[in-house]
Amino acid sequence: MIIEASGIRKRFGDLEVLKGVDFQVEEREVVSIMGASGAGKSTLLQILGTLLTPDGGTLRVAGTDVLRLGARDLSAFRNRQIGFVFQAHHLLPEFNALENVMIPALIAGRSRREASEAAAALLSELGLGERLEHKPSELSGGEQQRVAVARALVNAPAVLFADEPSGNLDSRTKEELHRMFFDLRDRHGVTIVIVTHDRDLAALSDRVLEMRDGQFI
């Protein structure tokens, strides 16, 4: 198992958002998590991605007991092993596409040349080979999302987490993004966990899980 979570609980004040969730994912699997707003999907995703700490439970990602890591080791682990794609692209506006994708590689200690080559190769693979020097404001929404996907993959993570990745895209661009996720799984061997309201995207997954009131149903 690439992800093993057991008894995950999370509370915000008086609101219990996750109520003892169990979740396992096999290597190279694509899993979609669906459910109404407020069901706990994004909270679970942030915990699985080590952005939030649960109030209870256990979590192993890529063989590591992540809840036992200190802040510095956890940050380094996240940078190497986990990639994120969100509905909002979170690209830095002052940097071009190539530079945005290079950032996680530079943080990981790779040389500027190595980071640049890896970023350029990924952007070319995603159809943006002619857009390397364009800033986010010069790219379409679909192109910006592909830059965000390349950035998430530049350190060859074990797991890619995507939170409503196609929520802001038109139907044609959405279909292209959906196909791209599964092509990336096949080419790079990455495990993908997607939170989505899009049933067309979910239907392509290896498994679809539905959450309600902080639990899987």
C-alpha cells in the first residue's frame, strides 16, 4: 500500500469533520473521493497530504509513518514524495512557466540546470514546450493548470493529490485534463487521489469512494 490511513479523526472547534476514517490506496492506483460540500473530503485530502495533522489515527505514506516526523523532516518528505494540484493554480505571477515548475526542484536541493531540464521536459510532455517563458497572465486557464500539474510532478513524487482540479475549467479543457491524469499515471507510475464533484472524472478512476458526514459510505 502506498497510503495506509486508519481511524483518522479531525475536529474544528465543536464540529467533528472526520469520524474515524480508514483509507488505503495501492501503488499506481487512481482513486476519486466524492461527496457533498462539508462531507470532509478536502480535510481528509489535506491530512493524507500532510498539510493538516489529525486529532487521532495513524497514517503511513510511501512506507513512512508521517505523523512521527518533526516539522523539518515532514516538509522535506512532502517536497520529495507528494505533489498537489488545487482548483486554484497558485502559480507565482512574477515567474514564467518554467520557473514556476522549477521551484520545488530547487527547494529539494537540485541544481538549477537539473531543475530546468526536468521542468522543461515535463512542460513539453504536457504540450507547453512553446510556452516555457510565458507568465501565468499570458496563459489560458487550462495551460495554467497544466503548469501546476508539471510543478506537482517535477520531483517525481510517489503520490499526486488533486483537489477539484477541473473545477474552474470549461468542458473541453476539463476532458483534456482528465485524460492527462491517467496518461501521467501510466507514464510516470504515480498514484493519484482526486477529490471531485465531477462524476465524469470519477468514472474514469480505478475506484470511487463517497463521503458523507465525515465517513465513507
